[in-house]
Amino acid sequence: MKNTSRATVYFNGDLYQFITMSQGMLDFADPDVSPQILMPTATAAELGSALRLALSRSRHISVPEFQEILKSGIVQKNAKERQALLMQQYGYKNRKAMMRKMACCWITANSGNIEIKPTHHKNIDGYSGISNDGPEILYVDTNSIDAELGAALMEGFSRCTSAVP
């Protein structure tokens, strides 16, 4: 993995969605990397492996390249298409039904450890960090086996909070 790699993982009880995040001037869902979808029955080892793969695809890009991606609108277009496909594949009536119970963990990997940061689901479209250095954040050694990483991710989801009814 590079100096810092990022991913965002969502879980709503029906599916896990792993999104590779890359960094330009801001973090963004990398348009060149397809999200991974796993079923809720996935094992801890499968979750850990998917997370490790998402992190390995994270990249750093130059400011001009980031501005070009931003201007193209591809990140927003991909997000809408991804949501529409998930709604169709999993039979959600609408976006709100899919997002209502969607928990989110922000993942950062750097030299030595992987940080799993549970979030607070503040509204259908938004998440916020619960804290910057609180006890809910999990740290896993980058050399841990996939099953340990996946188990930590599942624990991270159990620490997420929500204000969404």
C-alpha cells in the first residue's frame, strides 16, 4: 500500500459496498475502480480481503488531474448509476429505502496500521465522524490476517450511530 490509502465501506443489513477512495485536493470515490459488493453472509476473511483490495487500489493524483475529474462530473454520475443499479438488483422501492439503515465506516491505511472509523448517519445523504480519536475507532495492524481485519470492520459497523428514522 502507498503512504495513505482510503476506502469507504457501507452496510445496511442487505449488502456490504466497498468503495475505493483516492486523493486529489479532496478524497473522492475513484471513478476508475468499480465498487465491490458482498452479501451480509460474507465471512470475516472475505470482508477483510475485499477491504484490503479496495485500499490497494487507492491512489494519489495531481491537482490538475483532480480538477479534470471534478469538472467531468464522473464521480457524481457514477454514484447515481451505482445507487440505481443497487436499487434495481436488490429490489429497493427508492433511494431512501436503500439508505435508511446504511451504516458507513471510513477506512484509512498508512504505514503500520489500518484505522476503521465508524460514523454517525445524520441524514439520508450524510455521515459525520463520531470523533477524531475516540474509543470507537479501531486500529488493526496492516500485517493482520484478512479474518482479523474483517472482524474489526464488523465491529466498526456495530459502533456506528444513526439519527435516521
